[in-house]
Amino acid sequence: MDSAAKREPEIQTPEENHPALNAILGANPFVGLDARQVVGTLTALLAHLASRPATVAARALELWLELGQVAAGVSTVAPEPGDRRFADPAWSQHPLYHRMMQTYLAWRTAVHDLVDQDDGVEWKQAGQQEFAVTLMTEALAPTNALWLNPAALKRAFDTAGMSLVWGLRNFIGDLWNNGGMPSQVDKRPFQVGKNLAVSPGAVVFRSPLCEVIQYAPATGNVYERPLLFIPPQINKFYIMDLAPGRSFIEYAVKHGLAMFTISWRNPTPRDRNWGLDEYVTACKDAIAAACEITGSPDCNVLGVCAGGITTSLMLGHLAACGDKRVNAATLLVTTLDTSLPSMTGMFATEDAIKAARERSEKKGVLDGGDMARVFAWMRPNDLVWNYWVNNYLLGNDPAPFDILYWNADPTNLPAKLHAGFLDLFLRNPLTRGAAVTILGTPIDLGAVKNDLYLVAGMTDHICAWRACYRTTRMFGGRIEFVLGSSGHIQSLVNPPGNFKARYYVGARLPEDPDEWFKGAAENKGSWWDHWIKWIGARSGGERPAPKSLGSELYKAGEPAPGLYVHERH
């Protein structure tokens, strides 16, 4: 084994611009897809093209002309910026490899140009066609074949063939342990509670559905009003408590917030009947614990993605009941209006949702591991073929990367909760007052008068920022909308100190998001620093930090991060 293979793995951080960082889908109640959908979409596309022979012939002629230029060595076809597949010098310097690359790229462009982009075609249909074509074209990239990949051939020569042995070892390991998918992360350096989710605290409430963790204060005084974090149900809460220095929870505690978080239990088929009502009830129970422990009559809440949807439903329910237990709310990368184009909404059709509901009802849960594999195929270059080449053709281990470890540590969704999310995706009821009911109360977000802080990511391909901006028109309280310069996960793990980070703030909230952006001011740094001032102004006065956690009613038990975060099924 060479020296590179012997080195201890170095844990990577987001600042190193990991190619998969903006590709992972994170916490989304996904509709799902299967091979039949992909084949059906391609069949429909071929049938459509058969009815337009002139268009196909014209594009074929353009391709042949381009291929003629490739053969003559005068073509200007080049990879897109950021396409790392062709980074090896052979692709640009060796005549044969260079022509092979240009032939593939010209063919790939021609095939994508055939996807119907007519104004009369629904965005979901066009998006599904584009996705199916992407699966096909990216799978056929020459870089995915050992005998066509110069970097893999050189690696095999340099290691006297050992890279092929290591690649076969990795391939067999993934067949056995990862459902046949290339592993995205070296999990060995990570242990939850040891170097992830290490903020000190204790479990102060436990139910069959969740644990509530109170974090130990890090300042002499703390704000009177507590903050409760409501995480997504399909991933574990520690995305907001990664390594020290990049933990949002650590940051909040160091700034004097009385911090609590929910840690959802990983449901099994016997928990199939946990639905939106049960999860909203669990959030109310967590609020009761946080308020009783701190002696505050109300609290602030923060929801992320699917947890933000749950938070919004709870706020609507509390408003309908006249319950004032929530003062202000923060929603991060949360889409409530599903009418705008998005990656997940693309598959939210009647047939797809019916099939997804039937699958989870049959199993009792939507399996988190299965969904993670589906997510990977949504970004095949970044999350499948990138690791196929690295792990199998080059014989390397995937890098240790804490965010990807978290992404590979999903939870299941109970069938009833999955059905509830699917209904929200398909019917889009939150845009209409009283179109959905939670715990017997109609939900009208316009009746929610709490102050809201909304965060979206400019390059978020899951919760598109313009869709997130729609939320500003749905609630009835004062709203602060902040747009970060990064993607879905980087919008969450965004500690101060990153010189590349930017965020935009605008006082006016016009109906058109692009008009808002034109008038928004650009700020350097992380939105965390902007948010901490906003939440501090809504957290009441200060009081001496408690010397112990919990209370007589809610006694401190298991140390953070608790027991439920370790459960896997």
C-alpha cells in the first residue's frame, strides 16, 4: 500500500468546497421515484420526439457538424466550469482523449437540447424529462469506465495494480453494507457524542416520539425567554451541533440563549400511525418543558426544512387556539408554497404520490436509508459517479467529512407522517386559509402574528429561494427575510469567519422576489451574526444562568446528545 493510502484520514470542513456539499438534499419529505418512472419518462420523451422529426433531424445535423469539427481538431467544446470529471491533463493534452471528451460533451448537449422546453409544457414534465436524460447521459460518461479513464489507468500503473484490488475491496464492501451504492464518506473518524454533537447538556424530557435536550449555559447571564430548535424528522438534529466552532447550538449558547432542542426518535413500523398531529403535539410538549424549566411564559422557536413545516403548522394551530406560548419564530430553508419549480416538487404528481404513499403504508415507514439512495441519484455526478470513480476506479477511500456523515445517518418517516407531507406537497393547502386541519383546528397562517425570521439559500436547489420568499406573503406578523449566498446545507452550517460568506437583507418585502433582491443590501459574513441580534431583541431580559439543568418537574437525565440520536433501524 502506498504512503497516501496509509495516511490517517483528515476530516474535511465545508470551507474546503467539497463537491458533494451543495448536492446533498438533506432533510426533505421526499416523494420518491423508481426505475419505472424513469423508463416511463424516457418513453414519453421518445414518443414526443417521434412526432417532431424535423426538430430531431435539425439537432442531429448540428451534432454531426460539431463532431466533424471534433475530428478535425478545431472544436471549441469544453467542460462546464466546475466539472471536475475531466480535470486530468490527458483530457486536454492527449489528442485521442481530448476528442473522446469533446465527442461525449457534444452528444450530451445534443440529447439535453431535445428535452421539451416549450412554454406549453408543464414545468414538472419538463423537469422529469431533464432528470431522466441526465441519469442516462451521466452514466455514459467515459470517466466512469476504467479503460477510458486516464487517471484510473495511471493510478493502476503507479500502484502496480493495487488500486484495482483496493477498488474491488471497496465495491464488495458497498455491496454488503451500503445497498450497492458507492459510499460518500469515511465514517470511521466520527462518533456522535464524542466529536459530533458534543455541546454539553442533558435530556430533560422523553416521550415515545422525542427527547428534549437542555444545553448547559456558557455565560454568566442568559436571556429569560428560551429558544427551542425543531429539527427535520428525516435527519438527526446534530446538523446544528457539528464539530465545535461550526455548531449553531454552541454559537447560540455562547451568546446567552437558553437553548433547547428536540431529538426525534427513529420510528419503526410499529410507529406507523405517528402523523402531523402527533408531531405537533410533541412540539407543544417540548415548549411546555422549556417554559417550565426556565420559568418563562413563552419561548422562541426555530424550525429547519421539514421541521420548519411542522413549526408552521404548530404556529397555525396555536393561533387558532389563541395560545400565546410562542413569541417569535425562525424558519430556515423551509418551503411552504409548493407551486414554484423545485427538485422535490418536480415528482409531486398524483401518480407518484399515490405510489409513494402505498410503499410507505405497506412497510409502515419511509426508510431513511432507501430515501438517501434516491437522493443520491438526484445529483448523479456529485453523489454517485464521483464516488464510483474515487472508490472503485482509483481505489481510494472516501474522505471523512462530518456533514456527509450526518447525511448518511438518516431516520425513517412514519407512514402517516409521510402521507401528511405528501398531501401538503400535492394540494399546497398552506397557501389557502383553513385548507388543512391540525389537532382539530383549521390552519390559517395569515392569522399567525408572531415575528418571523426567514432564511433561504441563493444556490439551494431543493428549497429554491424564490419559493422560500413566498412565505413572506403567507404569515401575518412582521417578517425579516434573509438570503444567504450558499446552498441548502451551507445555509445551516454557516459559522462566522468564512470570508466567502455573504447574505442579503432588505427592509421592503414586495411581492416579486427579484424586486426584493434588487433593493436588498449585501453583507459580508454569516447570517448567524445578524440573526443573533434579531433573536436577542426578542428574548426578554437577562437573568443569572442556572447552576443546574432541568427542574423538579423535568429532571435532568441522560447527558446530551441523549439516547434517541443513536438509534438506527
